[in-house]
Amino acid sequence: MSLFKTKYICGLDLGASKIAIVLAKIDKNQIEAIYAKSISCQGLKNGVISDPKELTNSISKLIVEIKKITGYKIKSTYVNISGGYLKTKYASSTIALSERSNRVISSYDISRIQKEACNLTLDFEEEAIYKRALDFILDGKNSVLDPHGLYAHTLKVNMYLVTSPVSYISNITTVLNQAGLEVEEILLSGIATSLALSLQEQNLENFALIDIGHDLTEILVFKNNYLEYFDTLPIGGNDITKAIMDNFDLSLMLAQDVKKTYISLPSSQIDQERQVVLKKGVGYLALKQKAIAQIAENQIKLLVSQIKEKINSLPKEIEPPPVVFTGQTALLEGFLEMAESLLGLPVKLGTIREQKFPQLYKSVIFTTSFGLVLYGLKSHQIKKITSMPGLNIAQKTFFKAKEIYQEYF
């Protein structure tokens, strides 16, 4: 029996310069069709909602556009969260399983101790948007990844958390509700992006994912496909645009066009006299392409130097991994080669490799929203499994979380 007859799963990527939506039509547990749209939007800044009305209206427009194409009105969605306000924490807790002797560790014990570790660590106005158990300690001695079914007298858990202020989560939920959407789940942006890139299929188990956004850059380091490190930098592709705009006294729109069209790295390979001619107002403006490239190059060097500093500060047990870049800035001509030279690590471009859907193939615009769809599909499959008779609530919760994160991370 199939999981669905026909169902739709939606992924919504809230970005600082655009929002992107992917709607997947599901039939017999598989994605049958994909519908994708994006729209410019200035409703967020550094991951924080700065203009709720603008964001709500933009989301509503996308919903209408998708309905025109599919005839289906989106009612709920998986959505991303990102920003400099996100924090990482380590949590731990120990419980006695019995008063006198050893006993078998149950799914309920595992769920209870993880919940207790989070409660002991999180502040009142804080919520974990990503959490996973690093290991479990049996009787203060033996470290295991999965203690289910083993015997012990005491059980300890060590956890890694990424947290967000509750107010920011509430604001995202409120805006989506005002646009007519229910929130299925809020997922860390980088996690969703990593799902869409099919890195496991490329035999990459240890890698650093660098997502260069509009006004901030996310750094996620995975070890054995598990998230080991997360951080953000307050610098993004818009810093290049601003530098071009300020240096040449251009409008934002014209500076964006110059960045997309005329940047070629490294600048040393561009002829000193080569010029580009731009239409500015009622007249024309001639600029040296080398000067444009040098401005971009300086901003990119600043960004990559900060990324390198973060990678070099990783714990010793995490070896410097290959680096996967994604985002519009990573598409600039010569960017990957320059980044590889500056970092001293192997570098590649992360794009969607799902050739079945041409509108997504090799896209960087829809990576996060498509990753949210993939997460939602797996989540629904797990919900189907955990609806089987005989499983209590704790077992269902543990099974769902374990299956999703083992599948993807």
C-alpha cells in the first residue's frame, strides 16, 4: 500500500533578497512533478524579519502563482531559518535507570534523557532547531552511539544543539500564518541545502558546506554526514554589490548587473585597457573591467579569509575537509579557483543534481527549498511507519528523529 495517493509537499526558502518556493507532487512515495518559483523580497535582514508586510505579500504572491500553474492552493510548508542570532550549544544529562541493578535501555529512556539535556541547557526564551546525540555513556565508562537494547545502571547523553530565540521562530510562524500557510516544521537552512546537493552520492561524508547568501554566509562542517560545526559570518554577496555601487556611483540595480556580467577572476588576467560601457540614465558610462574585478576580488578575499579562519579553528579531531560552496556568489567566473587557492583545500560547487527536473538541475536558487521538500518527504514516510499499532508516543518520536537524521546526516 502506498504512503499517499496524491499529495503535495512544499518547501519555502526565506532569503534576504528573494524567497523561493518548491512544490512537489507526490505519487506512490515518489516525487512525480516539481513546480518552482522565486520572487525578489526585502522582508528579511540577517535572517531577521524586518518588514513583515513585505514578506507576507511576497509569500502570498508566490502561492497565487503556484496555484495558477497547478490548480493547487498550498496550505502548509516546511520553512528554513538562518541568521547571526543562531547559537550552538553542547548539552548533557545523566539519569539512573534503576535503583539497584542494571536494566535494558528503552526508547523511552533515550527520548527522556535527550529531552532532559535540552531542558537543562536551553534558556527560557530559546528553542533548539537542530539537535543530535553525540554519544551515550553507559555507567560512566562505555561510549556508544545507540544504547537501545543494551544494559546499564546509569545513562548519560552528550548532545550538540543549534538554537534560536523563540521570538524569531514565532515571527516566522506568524508571517506564514498571515499568508495562509501552516508551518509543518522549521529547519536550519544549511541542513536543508545539504539534502538537495546529493553529497552522499558523491562519496562526500566529511565536508564543509559554505552557503554564501545575500547578507550573511553559513558555514556547516559535516563529519560522517553528521553536523559537527555551525557558524555564520556577517558578510555575503551583497557586500560585493555595495562596493561596486559605492566605487562607481551606480544604482543598486546597475551594480547588480555589473557584478553578474563583468566580474572575472583573478583581476590580474584582465587587460588594463579593457572597458565595459554601461547605460546610466540618459547617457553612458565607461568603466575598466579590471577595476571592477579588483573591487570584487578584495571583497572575496576578505570573505574567504574569514572562512579559512573558522575552518582553522575547528577542533583537532575534525580534519580540514573538502569545501562545497553554494549561492549566487559562487557562480562568479573564477571564484572557485580563487577560493581553492586561498583556502588550500579542495573546492567544488554545490548544485542540485536531480536531472529528472530540468528547472532544478544545477540550480543554486532552489537548493534550500528543494532540500526542505526532500526532508518533508522523508518525514512523512517516517510518520507513516510510526503510525503502526504497538508503538507508544516516545517510541514514535525517537524512531522518527533517528530515521530522518540517519538517512540524511
